[in-house]
Amino acid sequence: MKLFSKIMEDAGRHFQKGGRFARWYPLYEAVDTILFGSNQTTKIAPHVRDSMDLKRIMTTVLIALVPCTLMAMWNTGYQANLIIEAMGLAGPAGWRGALMAPVGCDPNSLVSNFLHGSLYFLPVYMVTMVVGAFWEGLFNIIRGHEFSEAFTVTGLLFTLTLPATIPLWQVAVGISFGLIFVKEAFGGVGRNFMNPALASRAFIYFAYPAQMTGDMVWTAVDGVSGATALAQVAAAQPGQAVQVLNSVHMTWAQSFLGTIPGSMGETSTLACLIGAFILLITRIAPWRVMASTLIGALLCSSYFYFIGSDVNPLWSIPPHWHLVLGGLAFGLVFMATDPVSAAHTRTGQWLYGLLIGILAIMIRVANPAYPEGVMLAILLGNVFAPLFDYFVIQANIKRRMLRHG
């Protein structure tokens, strides 16, 4: 490793300003950053010394996402293997069937579930990273910017929010939209006004709704439907929400563990809680955003639950059920806490989180045609975050002027 580091250092002078490969410095810097830490130091005052840099922050977030990623692969395979076993099939069709033949499609086998799920997860993730790296590299070369580790997080978050059956070309279109029009169009890393991963998902949701909604997209078996819990409740009779959930073998405990149909990485509240613990003890994510989003969701869901409705079955979902259904836990932990698009002032973070929590449940419950509002709630929260910070700062300025006037 020392020898390779020395080779990289020697080659680096050709990529510096004035070198013959200076135009390609962002590509060199990307490889160097991934493999080695930065050796740059502050030359002039002020000197701020902190061991936490962008690389460590993004690495910590990636570690926090590991439980959701593992669950995404296992549960995708588990749901598919359950259907294949119930239908008496030998395995999936096409190239996946050939790869699964040696191990079989047994839902009781940890290896079989992981392997089968990875055959859906990894292609989506690879397309996301390859296409995303192309756009990142292109804009960095044009602008002379360095590569940022932030994209590795964006790519994984985007992949985890998708259904297993999404066409790969739509994955490429979605991540391209998010990076070009939400991130790079506004200046690149640290200047996006909303979460690029969520913006990418929102774009393909509205551009290609057939591949992002409906019962057919949640189970990775051709021709088989597997509705999410929220979709089944939306189609139930008023007041029968919990009965419907329990009757389709989606108990609260199963929903908490994540052994239910849904987007690949959003089903397990337990995996999200493990990630939240890592982000909170390392102080990467603001706890005020998580707490206020949770409070807002509980307040709004409690209101709908106690008021009730004679026509909308989603109103009868108990508040504790809302916490384990859909993408609320995933959005609360990993999306709402985005350090760029979230509010930064303490009061602003409370208001920002409350808005997201309330809107997420309101969209989910009040609109039976769209029984999941976390994505739109966070994007709307991103838009309002600068406004919250502005009013908080202006209030502080006025308060200090009165104090010292």
C-alpha cells in the first residue's frame, strides 16, 4: 500500500495545475480520495482542527446504511422465494433462474434469499453508480471541481427507495435527472436545494407511474402481484385497517422487522433504527430533525385516528402502525436529515421536522389514491427549510437589536 501511495504521489504532479494532465485532475483526485486520506493542511489562520471531514461523514452514513442494504437484498429474495414456492415453480425465469439453480429458491434459506435478492438489487445499484459517476465526472472536469464522496451516499439512497422490478433504463433516467437538474445545475456538492436521491425518485414516479406504483411492482416474480400494506388498507372497508393488516400476515412485528413487500430498502424499521443510532452517536444527523419528524407524524396520525372516517379506511390506522408502514422510518432517518437540504438553525430544525411529519401522514391518509406521502413531504420540507432558517435568523437579529439598542 505504501508503494502504491508513493506511485500516486509521483503521478499527482502531472495532474496539478500546469501539468500535462491538469484537465483530468478530478479523475485522479477521485481515485486518490477513495484509496487514501487527504494530506492537505491549512496554511493560514484561522486554523480549525477537527478529525471529521467530508470523507468520514459520508463513510459513516454508508456504514449506517449497511443494515438497510442487507435487509433490501434479503427481503427482496425472501418475498420472491415465497411466491415461487407457493406457485410450485423451480425458480425465476431468464438469467436469474440459471444463477439460482445451484442453490434453489427456498424462502427458509438465508443464502438463497440473499442471492436471489442481490440479483435484483445489484444491477439497479450498478446502473445508478455508473451513470451517476459519468455525470459527476463530466461536470467536475468541466468545472475543475474535485470528486465528492457525497455521491456514493446519494446513489445508495436512491437504489434503496426503488422497487425491485424497475427497468434499468428508468434507473439511469432518474439518477440523471436528480444529479443534473437538482445538484449540478445549482453548483454541485453542497448547493442542491433538495435531496437529489428523493428528487430522482420523484421524477421517475411521476414520469413512469406504471413501474413505480400498483401491486405488480413490489414482488420480483413475473405476473404476480404483491400489494404493500398501505395499498391493501386503502382498498379495505372503513374501520377495518388493523384487521386487514393482520389477515394478510402483516403483523406489527413483521412490519417492524421488514418482512413485507415494499421498496427494496424501506421496509425494515429495525434496520433504520440501527442506522439512526449510528448517525446519532457520531453526531452526523441532527437529532432535532428526527425527533420533530416523529412527533409531527404521531400528532397527525393520532388526530386522524381519533376523529375517524366513514369513507376512508386509512383514517383508522393506529399511530403506532404508521411508524412501521411505508417509508416513514427510512425517510425520517436518512432523507430528512440531509445536511445540505435540511434546516440548519435549531428552531428551524424543529419546524422543518414537524412540517415533514405532519405532511407525510396527511398525504398518506387524506389521499387514498396515493397512500404514501413521505417522499413528497420531505421534498416540500426541503423547499421550506431556507425560509424557516431565514425567519429564525431575522428574529434573533431583531431580539439582539432590542437588547442592545
